[in-house]
Amino acid sequence: MTSRSALNRTLLALAGLVMLGGGVLVLFAGLDLYRRHDLIPPAGWPLITPNDVLLASADRARWSGQGWWWWPAVIAALALAALLALWWLLAQLSRRRPGGLPVGGTPPQEGVELRDRALSDAIATEAGALPGVKRAAVRITGRPARPRTHVTLTLTPEGAPGATLGALCEGPISTARRSTGLPDMPTDVRLQVAHHKPHRAE
């Protein structure tokens, strides 16, 4: 799981918990479940009976006394929060991955597709077997007609970056381009070296 996916799932989980809690709170008060089931909410608990409101008259009068700018500022902040939430939702709905990739050369065979995750797994498996490579991670982004491959290779301390990069381009990347029929598929490669304990010389 990437850091972006983890962040998105965390934000979705938090937003879902907040909305679920608010919905349960309103539901309990609207259906008068506290009285029906002899439940005693904590002191100061909002929305206990169907007649309760979020802001009592005293609270509304106190907040209204803050000045003419108070409620416009609150409305502007809520509108900004709504716009940010809408922007984030649209960003999640926009396709960042190609999904299905054509297979079979140019033009591709009709009705034959290769899932981007299957291709990335195949590239990662082949790249991970290269000499001097300890671990490989592959991610494919972009549109189906123009995908982009992102490869992260973790080299062993004895690995040679130049030789590994050449083997990657001539092996897994070349195979992926032939399989999809996309000779111009751009590829970004990131090389890093695995941590290792220093050797003692005696």
C-alpha cells in the first residue's frame, strides 16, 4: 500500500466515523430511544429528546453578540471546508491508473486487455530476480493509451547500479513493452541500496 492510499483510507475512515457518530446521535434523539429504553446519557450530552436543538437560545444569542463578522466567517469556513471535501472526492474519483492495457501489438487485439496490476506484478517479479536486486516495486499510472511505469529497485550492497539499470531495460521493461505493444511507454526508475551492517576489519 502506498503512502497516498494509506492517507486516503485513513481520512475516509475518520470521516466515516464522524458521520456515523453524528447520525447515531441524531437517530437516538429523533426516535427518543433514550426514554424508550431507559438509557441515561452522560451529563451535557447533546440531542437527548426529539425537541432538543444543537444550539440553544442562549448559545445563539451569545454567538450572535460576537459581531457582524461572526456568522459570515462561519459560513465562509464551512463553504471552504465543503469545497475542499468536494475537491478531494473528485481527486479520488479521477482515474490515476490505466486499469486495462492493450495486448497484442499495434493495433491491439480487440477485446484483449491486461490489468495494470497484473503487469506491474509481472515486472516486479522479473525485476526482483535480476542480479544484485534485493527487492522490486512497480506501479503503473496514466491513461490506457499512454501508461507510465514507476520502478523502485532496492539493490544489495554488492549491486552495480549501471549494470542493473541496463538489465532492467533489456529484460522486464522490454518484455512489458512487447506485451502491450507500446514501445514508447515511459519508465521512471529509482535505485536505492539496502541497509547493511558495516563489516569489521581485523
